[in-house]
Amino acid sequence: MADGHEGGGLVIKPMDQFTISPMFGGDSVGMFTITNATFWMFMAVVAIILMMVVGTRGRAVIPSRAQSIAEVFYGFVYNMVVDVAGRDAVKFFPYIMTLFLFIFFANFLGLIPLSFTTTSHIAVTAVLAMGVFITVTVVGFVKNGAGFLSLFWVSSAPLVLRPVLAVIEVISYFVRPVSHSIRLAGNMMAGHAVIKVFAGFAAVTAVAPLSIVAVTAIYGLEVLVSAIQAYVFTILTCVYLKDALHPHH
């Protein structure tokens, strides 16, 4: 976490934890190299399967602990989809549920010491955001045809302002995947970087107790942020889906 400087100072490198490296030795990363990023993405998928498939295979009337947790996740995301995007969006529930669970477990697995936070990389979150962007755009045109373009025409505004607002709406629409991905990656990266900075000061005897208290507090905050960011990404997906299904202002 912290290295000694030649002059005796303390050198903390908070961004080193985000470096992608091979899991099983070697210095180069190829197309089929198993890296820390791919390994922890795989672990997130395994965790989802264990909870949603293995944990619920009994489908008991009196649910087990694992089944109860799975049902809580299911009900939470289902209600989110219905409340935000409407009942006609329920057909997209499996996709939205998968997004939420992957981000949720990837975020929380990244809190394990010596693990890797895959959602701190813009390459991962950008793929998720572009998938949402392409999906809602295709759904919008398939369901509404050219009427989907009414999303960019603010009919409630004065006529003279509508062309200007249309340009703003188009720019805002195409910025969605950028903000969608940066919000998640930025929040996850910032929190982990701050934790490592404070952890680095634990090597200094004079401030070690304060450093430990700070790390504990920020770690607790990161637990909350991990859940909130999964929720934010998912609810924004529902909002974008609602615009695709009902584009009229």
C-alpha cells in the first residue's frame, strides 16, 4: 500500500490497485489471458448463479435463507421496473435484473481485501452502458417507428424554442452512455483510492490509529456506495427504457 521513498518519506500509490495484470504469472496481457479483471467478473457471475439458481432450486413454501435473499432481490428489481418504466416494460425484467445483480456483486466483491473491483474500469462500465443505450434505442424504433423521434421534440415548449431544445435533447441522448458509465466507474474508483490512501498512513506510527478509524469509516461508506451505485445504474436504465416505450413529451 505504501512504499518507502529513498529520502525516508512515504510514497502511497492508490491507483496501482486498478492495474490489470495476469492472474497466473507473466507480464503481457493477451486476448485469452486470464487477468484479475476477468477472474473477478467470473466470480461475480458465480455468486449470482449460486444465489439465484442453486439457492432457489428447492422453491420451498417456507423459503430457505438463500431463497429469501433471492426473493428480496427479485421483488426489489421487479417493483423498480414496474414503478419506473411501467408494466409493459416487465418483458425486459430479466435483462435489467441481470444488470443489477452483476453490478451489485461486482461492487461488493471488490470490497474483499486483495480482490479487484471490475466496475472501477471504464472499459467494463462502458460496455454495460452501451448495451443499455443500444437496447433502448432499438426498442424505441421497433415499438414506435419514426414516432420515437418525438422524444426529442418538446411539444409543450413555445414553438420558437422547440428547434433549440431538440438539438439539446439529441446531444443529451447521445451523452447518456458516457454519463451512465463514468458515474459508476468514477464512484467505485474514487472510494477505493481514498481507502488505500488512508491505509497507507497506517504505516506511520503517529497517525496509525486515526488512519485505521478513517479506513473503517470510509469502508462502511463504500459498502453503502456499492449498493447505491448498482441501484442508480439500474433505475437510470428503467428511465431510459420508459423513454423508449413512451417517447412523447
